[in-house]
Amino acid sequence: MRIDGRDLSEPRSVRITRNYVKHAEGSVLIEVGDTKVICTASVDEKVPPFKKNTGEGWVTAEYAMLPRATHVRNPRDISKLKQNGRSQEIQRLIGRSLRSVVNFSLLGEREIILDCDVIQADGGTRTASVTGAFVAMTDACKSLMDAGLVEKLPITDFVAAISVGIVDGQEMLDLCYEEDSNATADMNVVMSGSGELIEVQATGERSPFNKKQFDKMLRLAEKGIKELIEVQKEVLGQLAYEIGGVTKDEKIYSSHEE
């Protein structure tokens, strides 16, 4: 048994609340165990210079952690006049992950900007950001459809992410902070709804690990991501049918009416 009583292959409880911020085109609060992240999606009717006059859009992300999201206060980046390297790395991961499932031609020459702000951290903030930002981005694209600016949802598949690691010689799914800080190996996995890998970040934090252990962690991650995507589908309700990764005859359980 683990610190919080979960099985080795059991993810933390997940809750996604849509329309969490009033003014954003898409927004969610995602809660993964004790980790909480606000993800907002903003639509900008312009694109970066390298996308101008291409007829295609773009998706980018920013990530930040509030000073008391952690056990001790961390100064804001503005106090140092530069963004820290960890935040840069994470926001690039979020952007890459979500761009992998966007049809830029359908999106048109506009940009979706995703802001992921961690208000409480207990491990897995980057993976929670990817999972939550996908729902926020979907709602932002729905707002474009409602306004008649795009013909159909420019999203080709679902995306979710989860962490896995080796703690005390055991492969574990979805690490909380205490487990992550004691892991000998740590891995973050991003996958699509169709089961394709988008990104794998794996590190032997304290000692190397072998291919057998890697394969087991990957299988755990796949299991966890499938469960996260089911949560996304349930939260999105009928809107999930508009996403390219969902077939018409797939049953979607939802308590939301679109």
C-alpha cells in the first residue's frame, strides 16, 4: 500500500470543473488528488510571425506556480526579472502536447493561448496541466464554432498525461509529491485518445532503470491515461462527439447537457 492507501496501479481521484473563469473562452479547474491547476484558453485573432499568411493557426502555453502552491513560499518570477527554467520546460511540453491534436488549417489564422496556473501542488502539476488544458482548449474551439468562425471543431483526438515512477523498487502510477521526491526513476507520459505516444520524459533520478521496468511504467501510464480520457469525455458530454477521436457509436457517460 502507498502513502495514501492506493494500489500501485491506481491513479489519484480526478475532478475537472468547466467554465471556472468567467471571461476566458475556455477554462477549467483540474484537481488531481491534492494538486489543483487553473487552465484557461484565450483566443487571439493573430498568429506568430512565422504563421502569418499561411492560413493556419497556432497553439501555445504558459505555466506558472503561485508562491504558496508549495509547502514554502517561492518568489514570483517577476521578482527575478526572468522566468525560471522549470516553468519554461513545462509550458513547452504543454504546447507541444496540445498542438499534436489540432488541425491548424481548420483553426484558421488565429492563436489559442493556454495559461496553466498551479494554485496547489502535490506532484504531477505538468501532467495535470496537459489534461486540464485540453478541456479548456476544446471549449475555446467550441466558442469559435458558436461564433461561426470555424466550420467544425479543429481537434483531431483527445490528449492526457500522467506520471509514473519507481519508489522503493516498485513501479507506481500517478505519484504524489512525497512519492516523487523519493523516486529512483521518474517518467511523464503524454498520449492521445487513440493510444499513440506524444511525449515520454523518463529519468533515472537516483539510479538507472532497465527496459523491463520502463515497459511496465509505460503500461501503467497507458492504463492511467485511458482513465483520464474517460473523465475528459464525461466532463465534455456531447461536445466529445465533435472530437475526431470519438466514433459515433461510442457511448459517452455524461452528467452535462450541451
